[in-house]
Amino acid sequence: MSNYIDGKVIVITGAGSGFGKIVAEKTAELGAKVVGADINEANLQAVVEGIRAKGQTAEYQVADVTSKEQMDAVAALAVEKFGRIDVMLNNAGIMPLAYFADHQAAWKSWDKSVDINIKGVVNGITAVYDQMIAQGEGQVVNISSIYGNYGIPGSGVYSATKAAVKVISDSLRAETKGKIKVTTVKPTGIPGTNLASAIVNDEAVAGLTAHRTAEFAENAEKYYGDQMPAEQLDRNSVKYWTVTPEELAENVVYAINQPWGVSISDITVRASGEDYVY
């Protein structure tokens, strides 16, 4: 496949760990000039130094995506260092699954998720919007979720934030036709992204597995106990049980690695043999 990433300036939020880190490394390997943003300076600096150690190009700016001023500073750094912004990946997010009956324990996490998952995306878009319009080209990639497809028991607030990401993306696409490409990514449940650390009630995961909840629990026990059958761990098998953060990153990189005239507007990444229903 042709390399359309080489030379592009790519801004990534949540670049200090997990999925954001992987995308930063993969795009840098393809020749991108990466600008990473994260609230954790130590992690962010380590990622950027690792990229630079390979002779690749990266800069970083500590930023909280809920702050418009701080996100504007990230965009300003990208323009100062590289003269343009080609891609904005709004990746930062949290997943505080909980039932409404859990509101006393969950409300602070819900508030935080609204700020990060919705306001963070809006701040990321507006930080790069003027620059991309002035350039006459750009791409915004927003991370939504399959949780945003429906109102699911145990994820009312989280699902609402991810549905909002989809609506925001569609609106941006309609408004900027021919100038900004917009990609909405809906990952399935993926171990290793650290999203599970924000879950308030572990039982709330069952909303997405529906009639496969018992099967999901059984498979999860096998997976985390290193007893999963080989065919469910084989990415070339239709029984493959879960995609990895690396595989999610590969698909996002694919969506970015397109000529300006081709836009992959919506992409859902899931394992063919997973237990998530919706």
C-alpha cells in the first residue's frame, strides 16, 4: 500500500500510553511528524523520546483535553514546529460503566467522562479547525465506541458520550465538505487499552454482551487465565475472540493512510468471534 502518512503532521491526544502511544509510534515509523498530548508528562516524554531514539520526529505538549486553552497550545506547538496540522486524533477518553442505581459512587466519574469524552473532542476539533480550513485540507479522527450505538443497561452516561462523538463527527463532516475529512472509529471491547480502569461497577459490562453474558464470562476467564483455545487466539480464525490495541491501531493508521481524495468516514473494529452483541 502507498504511504500517504509520510511527512504528515499528526496530533494525538492520550499519546502517553495505551492505544494513543501505539498510534504515535506506528505513524512515526511511517514518517509522520507526531505531536503528542497527554496529562501525564512522564509517560508522554518517554513515548516521544522512544520515537526520537529511532531517528523519527516527535514533539509533545502536556495538556488536559478538557481545557480549550491547553488544547489550543498543543495546536500552536504543532504549527510552530512543523508549519501545519494534517491529522487530529481525538483519542483521550474514559469508560465509567455503572448502573443508574450506582449514582452515588458513579456521579463524579460520569461528570469526568462528559468533560473528557465530549468536551475533549470538541476542544480538539476547535484547536485545529482554523489551521485545517486555512490549509484547505485536514483530517479529524474521533474515537467513539460500539457502546455509542444504543442505550445499553450499565452504560447510559458512557454510551451517551460516545453517541455524542458520532453526532459531532457527522456535523463536522457536513460542515467542512471538501476541506476536512472526518473519521469516526468505533472500537469493540479491547483488553489492554486501560479503559477498564475507570469502570465503577464490573457487572455493568454485561449490558453489551446481552444473551452471551455467560459465554463472555467463561471466555474471559480462559483468556486471562491463559487457557484460551488456540483457534480463539488466532487472528486468522473466525473464532478470534478479541482484537488487541495494536490491531485497533493498525485500522486507525489504515484510515489515516489514504490519499486526500479518499475518506474512510466510519469504521467499527471488532473480533469476528467476540461475545459483544451490540
